Amino acid sequence: MHRIDVPERRRRLAVRHRLAPGARARTAVEAARSVVGLHASDPASVYLQAHARIPDLTIASLQETLYEERALVRILGMRRTMFVVPLDTAPVVLASSTRAIAVTERRRLAGFLEGAGITDQPDRWIRDVEARTMAAIERRGEAVATDLSKDVPELRKQILFGEGRTWQGTMGVSTRILFLLSMEARIVRARPRGSWISSQYRWTPTDRWIPGGFPSLDVHAAKRELVRLWLEAFGPGTIQDVRWWTGWTVADVKRALGELGAVEVGLDEGVGYVLPDDLDRTPAVGSWTALLPALDATTMGWTGRDWYLAEHRDSIFDRNGNAGPTVWHDGRIVGGWGQRPDATVVYKLLEDVGSEATQAIEREVERLTAFVDGARVTPRFPTPLYRELAA
């Protein structure tokens, strides 16, 4: 069995994820494609991921790609996670992952509505509210949830869940209905209301935003293509890595790997897989550093992380496996960064990397400080190290 060692995996990461100086992306589409898609649970993280991979990125240039050229699109996909993906990748994500999630979420919403006593015919109720919400969006062209709630009063309803439990809370019907419509590719998120760190998006009909909408793909073909894209960007990886990243069953992963003719390779943690033509070693790359944001696509690319994370897991990740902002040096995480209340970017190294690397990290801090220009980016899932730095 061909073996791929840790140094080779780190070289691949540096080049394929556009993090080494000689491998940086020229466009936001290139940056997103290099990691299949940019994690987008935190709106600002999309900008910070692209900034880490594109030397001369500006907020305005990425907004143009997102909202004028529309070469990237924001969709909910693998593991019920939000991603910003190239336009031609969106149909693959929708067919392989999103539509199945929509079926589950529709069933859950029906249960919530019935349990809350809102209706005893939840399926009919949902279809009716969806139809009137869709009509309101088409009439307005673009609208945020608060606007739509004026047109469709049912969207204002709140559902109590977990009553009497420590995790008791409420959810808005508007959020659930709009998510269903978007997961079924009937609407998409357009330009947000507010700045680049805003999470309040306008909604618009898909075929208005993207003429012709998204083509429909066969589910199995889409799953095969998504695994191919993952192996191209993240390979080698184990079955567990692919299963975790996609959120699928082991059977789905094995089927896709088999149809691709993926080749088994030896890794420190066991058997991994690469595409059949991907066994060559990566040429040496120069030393590099990067400041990656919370939930960066690279940090969240594998579930087996020892080869780039080592003993820093408890500081960098929260208890649910969400990554905070990280400092990288030569293919591994060596610290974290955050922002103080006055938006000052600060960092902490968790190991000694030497004076030359430290100076390079400080230059990245200066570059990031200039990019955010006084805006404070707060991760949705603060980690122990982030809390320490942000105090």
C-alpha cells in the first residue's frame, strides 16, 4: 500500500487550500473551490477565509463576486451547515445533501407545529404558508423575514420547544419556512441588510437571482461528484473523515469511493483514500503562516485532526467540535487569535515557533487588522482560547 506521511499531507494542505505564498488564489471563486466551499455559518467568516487565501482581496471585491457577478452562492448543505460555493458546485450540494435534509426538516417542523397546538394538520398548514410566503417574495422581488411577516402573519408565530428542559427555547416560524424554501432551491439569500458582518439576509426567488435556477442532478451521481471534489481538495482522508464532512452514512461514502475507483493509502491513523491519479508527492513549499477564522473550511475539513492539531484541541475547539480562530504555521495549528472589545486583533501561540515565524505571524496580524478596518467579528461558537483573548 502506498503511504502518505504527515509532511506530505501538510504540503498538500498548503498548496491545495491556497495558503502557501506561491499558491494563493487570484479570485474568490478559486478560493472557495480550493476547499469545495467556504464555511458560512458566521457571515464574516466567508470574508476572512477568502482574505487568508487572496493577497489583495477587498470587502468590496468579494461583495461584487457574491451579489453582482453571482459567481458564488450561499446555501445550506453538508451536515446542515451553511456554505458559500461556486455556482457550478451548488447543484451538486443540493442533490447530494440539501434535499434530503429538507425532507427531515419538513417533518420536524410539522411535529413542532402540532406539538405547539398551532394546527392539527401541519402538512397542509406548511404548504399554505409556503405558498403565500413565496407569492410575497415574488411580489416584493427581495425581502427580509420581518417584511414577509407583514404579508403572511403566520410567519410571526413562535414555537416553544424543550419546555421545562435546560435547553428550552423558542423558534420563529419564519426562519423554518424560509429555510425549507431555500433548501428546496425555490429561494436564495441575496445581499444582506447591513454591513459585511450582518446575518440578516434578503430573500429572492432563485430564478430571479440565477436565470434558469439550478439544474437537477441524480442523487447518486451528485454524491459521487461531491466525494470527488472532497478528495481533490482534502485527500487523503479516511472513510470517517468523508462520512463526518458529508454527514452521510458509511454505506453512501463507500459507494461513492468505489465508483470513483479511489485508491487506498496508508496514513498514521489507518487507511485513507485518494483519487486514482493523485499519488504523486507535492513539491516542497516555503515556510508560511496564516490566520484562519472560526469554522474555517481547512480547520473543519477532517474529523481526524491530530496531524495538524496535535495537543491543542481543547483550546482551539469547543465541546461540540466547532473550531475557533486559528494561527497556522507550516501546515499545523500553533495558536489562536481573537479581537478585544475595541476590535484590536490579538493572538497567542501555544508553542514556540521561533522568531522568524513569529514575525511572519505579526505581519499577518497587521494585514488582518487593516482588512477588518475596525469591525469586530465575534464567532458564533466562542472557544476557550478565543474567550481568553477577547476578554
